[in-house]
Amino acid sequence: MRMVDIIEKKKAGGKLSKEEISFFVKGLVDGSIPDYQASSFLMSVVFRSMDDEETSYLTEAMMNSGDVIDLSSIPGIKLDKHSTGGVGDKTSLSLMPLVASFGLKVAKMSGRGLGHTGGTLDKMESIPGTNVYLSEDDFKRQVRDIGIAIVGQTAEIDPADKKLYALRDVTGTVESIPLIASSIMSKKLASGSDAILLDVKYGRGAFMKDVPSARHLAKTMIAIGRRLGRAVRAIVSGMEEPLGRAVGNSLEVIEAVETLKGRGPSDFVELVETAGGILLTQGKVAHDEEEGKLLIRKAIADGSGFKKLEQLIASEGGDISYLENTDKFQKAKFAYEIKATEDGFVHGIDSLSIGHAAMLLGAGRSRAEDRIDFAAGIYLMKKAGDQVAKGDVLAVAYSDKSDVQPALEEIGGAYCVEKEKPSLPPLIREYIRQ
């Protein structure tokens, strides 16, 4: 078998066999297939795509390119959740402790932020002492003992994805649903959970820019799960404006804590309740999503979700006094107010601009090696649908930097204010099952 023949076959629109795709992934990882051939293969997939069967073959080969965690020794249904990324998306920090508070097992591997999107690991590390890197044995032990672990992906899991991700980023081959789906699902499946909920974002602050694209990606990933024997469901949710009001690492942790104490912003609470209701259904705790939603509300009201978050952070070495008293989080040196320049209603907030501005303030990375300022970020005082008067504070930007004018201008430009009251789309557009 020759790689050039596989490239030619896909370039001509042919369907690749499981053996051909496995040959490619094996050669990619062991180095026998050079980057220039791998890049050519990726471009052929971008132009010719893959059907669900090919995408499943690619996902399975990537999943098996490194370690696959076996959680079968842990009793009960193991659950995982994945978001395709966005601005202000701190969902895992509120949602997963709520789910685990019902005795379900949450085994989650998360990532770091890059560009305009934030990472769960960075948010957790803004809590002093937190160590998000556990050995596989410690990961399993923590899931077994307290029902939840949220950790960083080890180097041994899915090395094929690491190589492909780096190549796609520099060869203009990011925008391909089979490649996106196999990247996400290979990591999720290698992490060992039985049931997975996908939150596929669409809008300016997401990779998928519209509902049909997000739906296509969701259905592709669900098909992969079905072929590989996993229970996968998905919601399609908006990222036209940031989720919640806080954007930035410690700011988002504080908002996640406030949500678990019953004081969260309405859009974020809606997402947590909906996703939690589905996960409790997948975990056989609730008969249907509506019952699950009610149970999630109960776990917020009685504080059990917050107690489980404390248990999670304590088990990973974090100082839970910061959760009990969020005033302890380090504050940024400077706070800058961005004010409305006219009367009207907020019609939208460009998530991409807010995410980029947060990165300029120090809350994110433009390169993987950049250092993050945990206290930097943006708090949105006004959101879509709110009425504003000229001079009202739209947002507050926090940073240790004194020269942040480009970021402040970007935040101001992200707000669209018009005279008429807007009609806003629902946050959650679709719920897709297997």
C-alpha cells in the first residue's frame, strides 16, 4: 500500500477503506508518512469530504493511535460532555459537579484556551494550588472515589490528533466537518466514557457560523458514536454573544460558583439546566429531560452541586476557600468602563471581538506558550435585549496592562445598539438524539 495511491483515490472522490485509513494514521504517528503527504491527504478530504463510515474509520484509527482509557472497573455509567468552544463558556465548572452530585460518574478530559476561546483547564488553574494533570490511575481513582475528575489530556492519548491538528492549522485544512468530527470524537472516545453530550456552538464566536453547519457537525459526531458503540446526544446552541456575563479565567470561575449558588445569569443557567437534564437522562437518573431539569434546579437550590465542585477542586489540590469567598481571587490592577454612546437596545454583542479583546487584555493566548493573566477579562454589564441610555456602562474590562486602548475599542465596537427592541433567537436551537 502506498500513500500516494490513497491520496489519488480520495482526490478523485473515491471512498477509502478501513485498511487505507488505518495505514495513513499509523504512518502519520510513526513518521513513515511525511508531512507533505499528510497535508495533501488533508486537502483532498477538505475538497472531497468523507461519508459517515469513512469518518468513523478515521476516528477509530485516531482513537487507537495512543492510550485508550478503560473505565470499565468503575461501577455505573460514565458521562462526559464536550463543547465545540466559545467565549465565556464556563459550563463544565457548573454543569459537571451538578451531574456528579446525583452519584453519576463524570470522567472528563479538557483543554486549554487558544485565540478567542477559553479553556476549562486555565479556569481551574486560576484557583490557587489546582493541579489538572493526574496519572491515569489517579484519574480513575478520583472518578471512583468522588464521582468526578476534570483533567488535562495526557501526551499518550490520541497522538494522531495532535499531529493532524498542528498540520491543519498551518495548511488551510481546518474547515472540514469529517476532520473536525474525528478530532473531537477520537479524544472523547479515548477518554473512556459510556455516554457523551455534545454542545455544538454556532455564531460569530463559534467555529460553525450557522445552525445548518452546526447541525451537520452534531449529526456526524452522533453517527460516529453510534458506529463505535457509544451513546451520544447533542444540543446546538448560540454563540452570537458571549455565554453569561463573565469572560476571563477567574471571572468565569466566580460566575460558575455564583450559578451553583443560585445567582447565575439567565442564559448560562438555561444552558446548564438543559444540558444537565439531558445528562441525567443519559445516566438513567431521570426518566426524561424535563424531570432532569427539575433535578438540576434542586441540586442548585440545596447546594449539592456547589459541594461537589468543592470536592473536585480539593481533590486536585486547589484551595477551596477561594470558592467559599470569591473576593479572595486576585484583582486586576486596572478596571476600564466602556460606555454607551447612544440610547437604544442592545441587539447583539460580537463574541469574536469580545474574545479577541479579552486575549489582548491578558486573559488568553495567541500562541500556546503565552502566559495567561488569570485576573484579566471582561464583565458584560449589558447583554442582548437590554435597554441602554447614553453614558450607561456596557462592560468593564480588567487588566494589569495600562495600554489597552485597542482592546477597549474592540469591546465598544462589539456592541450593536439600535433604537428598536430586538427579537432574539432562543439560546438552544436544537436537541439531537441518536
